[in-house]
Amino acid sequence: MTKLTHLDDSGAARMVDVGGKSPTDRSATAAGFIRMSPATLAAVREGSGPKGDVLAAARIAGIMAAKRTGDLIPLCHPLALDAVAVDFTFEAEGIAVFARASLTGKTGVEMEALTAASMALLTIYDMAKALEKGMVIENLRLIEKTGGKSGDWRAA
Amino acid sequence: MTKLTHLDDSGAARMVDVGGKSPTDRSATAAGFIRMSPATLAAVREGSGPKGDVLAAARIAGIMAAKRTGDLIPLCHPLALDAVAVDFTFEAEGIAVFARASLTGKTGVEMEALTAASMALLTIYDMAKALEKGMVIENLRLIEKTGGKSGDWRAA
Amino acid sequence: MTKLTHLDDSGAARMVDVGGKSPTDRSATAAGFIRMSPATLAAVREGSGPKGDVLAAARIAGIMAAKRTGDLIPLCHPLALDAVAVDFTFEAEGIAVFARASLTGKTGVEMEALTAASMALLTIYDMAKALEKGMVIENLRLIEKTGGKSGDWRAA
Amino acid sequence: MTKLTHLDDSGAARMVDVGGKSPTDRSATAAGFIRMSPATLAAVREGSGPKGDVLAAARIAGIMAAKRTGDLIPLCHPLALDAVAVDFTFEAEGIAVFARASLTGKTGVEMEALTAASMALLTIYDMAKALEKGMVIENLRLIEKTGGKSGDWRAA
Amino acid sequence: MTKLTHLDDSGAARMVDVGGKSPTDRSATAAGFIRMSPATLAAVREGSGPKGDVLAAARIAGIMAAKRTGDLIPLCHPLALDAVAVDFTFEAEGIAVFARASLTGKTGVEMEALTAASMALLTIYDMAKALEKGMVIENLRLIEKTGGKSGDWRAA
Amino acid sequence: MTKLTHLDDSGAARMVDVGGKSPTDRSATAAGFIRMSPATLAAVREGSGPKGDVLAAARIAGIMAAKRTGDLIPLCHPLALDAVAVDFTFEAEGIAVFARASLTGKTGVEMEALTAASMALLTIYDMAKALEKGMVIENLRLIEKTGGKSGDWRAA
């Protein structure tokens, strides 16, 4: 039967014990999208060019959140990340975010990448919400991971 | 022309000054969804019943994240929340989360509700990711807000 | 039947909604004790006099923890404390701590006082543990609260 | 003469330098107890079964606090914990907590285990305090540690 | 004789009790400067224009640090800031920062403005330190405050 | 041409990837100064002797801030510090602080030492500001680093 690794036999939540594992190189990339109207998108684009800080703020928010993942997700291990990067692309109906985290460690960085992407998207929402409350965050997911016992993985 | 409230005339990011506003009753409700396979859904459901902590952990993660919103989203004000609640419903293809925050204050709690929903969903992802890395977070959005200068709002 | 205020009808944890309450003056005092051998006690006393920082460090730890109570206890409200003070008395078999917190707000500061006392005692343990691992924290409790709907209260 | 390791020769607080130490496997288990009336105990038990989140919330609070120990106890090192687990047993006059932390590192995890136990107990207090303010936390102590230069230790 | 408000009669540190004070409008502006070589200054300037995030990152760091002042400075009150803004000017021998914070509250925001300025400058140092380790932070000071019992004040 | 290591080719901020580096012994020492009037200096000195906690509080603030550097400076790596020490010397026109951090790791601890010095100085400012708002923080700088690819360095 399938079983959740974060529950013990009694169903109690716990951090998975990674004590017996050896550190290996690991990385994860997450992606997500925030859908918005053309008018809002134009405002964010204008506020992110030579004259504005919007995406820079969202990028910093994502990077800082990645470093705090173990403080936010109850059963995540605190990790000494080697690198975090957050990038954006303007698309026709919104903005896509890509967040990549990596470390040499005993456990993967999927949650760090997902947390970074999530907080970057929420920061865009925050900065544009006076223009459009109906923006929607979509398709937040892991797109790739490398390393670790389960090996490499790529979203279908 | 539309303009982002979180940028000054030079495009620099700033916290919007709420100094001249009077505290009023405000609330916000956000929702989101995590799509997963039937097998994973069954495992989460089993790990959330009498025998397991999954949704309790996700709920606590969401509530605690709501209280830290001002610490995570760069331009959010630190807020003295009156209440936060996070609920889940099992649906056919995944789990829906609803997060509601309220306060009597000078600025709204949309970001607190969205942050709670986001972290609750990521916690579910974390606890089930050993079973299925391809789970997707979808449709994370504000569904309602009340109070404040812009008045009540409800997603279409 | 008695019912826990922090659970809703379905048993789900939630922050109690204080939205309808008016701010009033509130205070709480907590106390606790750390039992240790005479040799350890002498070392702490020596490290806390003109030449040492032990109790100063424990006091600061307690005060800082009080300010973070809402970040540590899942269902506590974030509070704008008016004051926190932490004091110690050397007794024959250990050190007693007293922590007092106060605010003008919608909810009480019992948890802030208890968290301050707890962290102050743990800091003493930390600084003296190389001498004696068997120190015991005892009798950590609320000794008094004032204000709020439930009025004044004093431990029997 | 005994001397506190966390003070330098002038009595100033400092983090003990672990730079010359090699990482080894270490663990620590702490325990504590919260004494309460039969009526409160019954309410907590009811709120922790199939229908309630009380102990799940306390467990999560303990695990999250363990990860923040270095942020709470002034002279503790920030540690990359391998595992944290928090368990409870209902006893006749209250609830016992056991918290275990482990890592492969240069310094022990006694404070992480004690902090987890302490915050789990305070969370129970918080959730039940509307029923009984006079609950008392007792006998919070280290019960066992393994590894490190000082070797294994078990409370008498 | 002069006396430090943050010490009680026994010399123990404490948070000043602001419980009897009424909230009033307050603001504070701090300034500071980071001195660097012309080559480093040119690199920062290039990394802060249309093509780079340096000052945006420093601005966000300053704003976020202001919100955490009560978490960093042991005896500061946690404050519900109304606004924070951080600005920079390029000068001949380095970069000047100006940080302004404001709130309606019982205590001043001098420390919030100073913390914001300090962290913004340290972030610039961090981003440019591979080019020049000898950069120096100078003249970090309060330049103006308004409101509160002690009234308005401006640096000589 | 010089280039900032914390920006990618498009000018976007990122954490420098330290994944390919081997851990080595590293240390950094930062210094700074807070200038104040003789009357304020006398009050701080009196509040720091046998009867007072001023410098103990500042020391703890510095040590705790060093541990949080990765949480405050956007592009700093989270680091497992081996040691942090903060010392003060009374001088004729103010107080000098020296902060030293060390670790065995992949990246240096310059920012940790600078952050510790900065927060220690700001804590002194906070505790004495009721006496003199015009105190100035000066000459905050790195004075020495050891280890790492760039080797040892000492301020001129």
C-alpha cells in the first residue's frame, strides 16, 4: 500500500530522517504562471523595465523565501542551499516564473524551488492587485529535479 | 494611465503609505487547488483521517504563514490579524483549500489569505511528493474581500 | 460540555476570531524554575555578576521570544506588546524566572509571558549544560493575568 | 574551578567555537509534562482524536520550533537537523511530551529537543487555556543524548 | 543624573513600557553612506540601471529589515509600520542611502529607519564585495524625526 | 570589465552558485564605531558595568543577527557558523565594536561579521537614544578575512 513518508505508523507527522544518507548534488526547478489582463500586464511590464522594480522585488522575494522554506513548510529540513535563481518571462496573458535551487545535501530542494516560485508570483500579485484583484496563479509545479536516491525526474 | 501603487514616480518599490487611513473591518478569502492522481489522493485522505496529521499540518502551515505575510512579501504591511482559518475539501481530482483572514486595520488582508492558501497547498505537496512529484497547484486566487476603501469584491 | 476555543465544530484548528473585541489593558506574569546542583548554580552566579553575561543573555532571549510568540505558537495572534520584563532570583536549589508582558489589545498576553519564561530558562540550560545535563525545568506556569473579558486571575 | 563554556575570560557571552570538531552522529531526547484537571484533559483528548487537531498542532509547533532553536537561544549554533519527532502520551493527570532530534554535525542537539518539547507543551497550554489557566508545565528535561565528545548520557 | 531608559533600577535590560501612551503620528528618516572606489561605483551604477538589480535588491532588503526591527533589536517594540521607503543617490565617492519610516503608534520609528538604512548599505556591500572588500559604511545616523512626546528633532 | 558576481548576464540578481566549491576554514572580522557625547558615553559605561546590561544586550543582538544574515541580506547563503564573538572597547569619543565569525564552508563570512557589528551598534544606539539622538555610526568595515579562494585579506 502507498504510504506517506512524513507520517509514522500512528499517523503522526514527523520529519523524515535523512541521517543515514550521504550528501549528493541535487537541483530542482519549479515553474508557475500568473494570469492577468492586458492592461495589468502592460503596467507590470512598464514597472519592470528601466524605470521600475516590480520583477526585481518579486525575484528577491522568491530567493529569500527559498532560504526560509524549512521555516515555512513544517516537515522540510533546513538546508544550506548552494544557489537559487528566479527568472520571469512575459507571455501573452501573464507572466511565467521559473525558480531553480541547488545544493549538495542529503535531501532534495523541490520545496525550495516551489516556495520561491510561489512567493515570486504572490509578490507580483501584491504589486498589481490595486489594478486587478482577479489575477490567478496557475500551473505551479515541479518541472525537473536531479540527484538523490530517486534520481532525475522531469515533468511529463 | 494605470500605475502600480507600489512604485514611486521613479519606479522604485515602496510600501504604500497607509498613515492617513482609518482602521476598518476587513476580510479576504483565497482559494486554490492541488491536482493529484487518485492513488495519491487516497493516501492523503487516509493520512488525514483518524489516523493521520496531513491536513492538520497543512492547516497549521497556512495559518502560521498568514501571520508572516509581511515578512515574506516585500511591500506588505505587518498586520495584527484578528483571525485566520484554513479549510480543505476533497474533490475528485485533488484537494481544494480555502483560507480566510480578517482584521480591523488600515489595509486589506488579501495577501494574508493568499499566502495561507499557498503554503497549505505546498505543505500537502511536500507530504505527498514521495508518491507523486507531478502534482500541480492550480487556480490560486482571491475569491472575496470585504471592507476597505475599494469596498467589497467577489471573483467573477 | 467543555469545548476548546481553538477548534471549530469539525475539530479543525483555527485562530480564535478577536475581531469583535475592543482593545483593553492586559497583562500577564509567568514564572518557572530551573533546578541545578550547587556547583552549577555557583558557576551561573559567578557568570552573572560583574564579570559575566549569563542572566543578561537569558533575559534578552526571553524578551525577544515574547515578541515572537505569534510566530512560534500556531494559533496565537501577533501582538503589539507594550512591555516585556524578565527577572531572575537565585534560590537554594536553582534559579527562578519571572516574565511579565503587557499590552492594550484584543487578546491576552499569557502565552507571551510563558514563552519568555520558557526561553529564558532554556537559555540558562544551554549556557550551563556543559556542567550539568541533568538540570530540570519545573513549575512553568501563569501566576497572574489582568484585564480582558475573563477579568483578573491569580494562581492559587 | 568550573567554568561556563559560553563565557570568555572576561565573562562575555559567545558562541562556543566548534570549528575544530568533526561532524559525528548525534541525537537527543527531551521530555516534559503538562499537568491539568481531568475536565481539561478530557477536552484535549476529545480535541485530538478523529475529530480534532490539538496534538497535531502541538506536534507541528514543536517540530518547527526545533528548526528555529538557533534563532531563539542566543548562543546555539544553527544546525542542519536530520530528523525531529514529537510524541505525546495521555497520562492520568496530564500529557507527557517526548521530543527527539538528531543530526550529523559538530555540536549536539540537546537544545533542539528541549525547545521542541517546550513549544509543544506551550501549544497545548494555549489551546486549552480558556478551560484552565492553572495548568503547569513540569519536569522539562533532557532524558538522553548520544554521540559527541562527551559521549552518551542518560538521565538518572 | 542621566539614566538609560532601557535599564531598570537594578541595571536589567527591559522594554520600555509604552502602555500609558496614546498613539500619535510619528516618522523618522535615517541616512548613511558607503564609500567605494570609482571602479566599484561604476560597476554598481551599471548593475543598477536598465540592466541590473543592485539597488532594487538593496531597497527591498532595507524595507524588509525595517519590518523586522523588533525581531532584531532586543528592546524594540514590534510596530505596525504605515510606510517605509528607501532611496539612494550616487555621489562622487560612493552611494548615500536615505530610509524613512512612519506609523501611528505609541513609540518612535527611529530604529526602523536606521535598520533599513543599515541593511540596504550592507546589501550593496555584499553585491560589490567581490570587487572591493575595503568599502566602508560611514555616517549612519538619524537625520530627522517627527511626533512623539519628545517632539520633532533634526540632526544639527 | 569588472562585473558584479551577484548579477547574471541580464542584470538579474541571483545567489552565486557555490555548488562546485569545497568547504574550507574561513573567518572574518568586522569593526565599527558609534560616536557619542561624553555624557552619553558615561551613561552607557555605567549601564554596562556590574550594574547593567547594555553591552551584554548589544553583544547578544550582534551574535543573533550574525546567525540570521542569510535571512536579511537577499543574496547571502544560509551558513552553519562555527563561532561568533562580539567585543566592545570604550574609547574617548564613543564605543568600538569588533565582530568575528568563522565556519568551515563554501563561502565566506564577511557579511555575518558585518551584520553582527552593525546590529550591535544599532542596539547601543537604541538603548542610549533617549539621551542623545545624534549619535553616529562610523567606519563600519571588514578588517580581516581568512580562507577561501581569494585567500587572506586585511584592511589597509
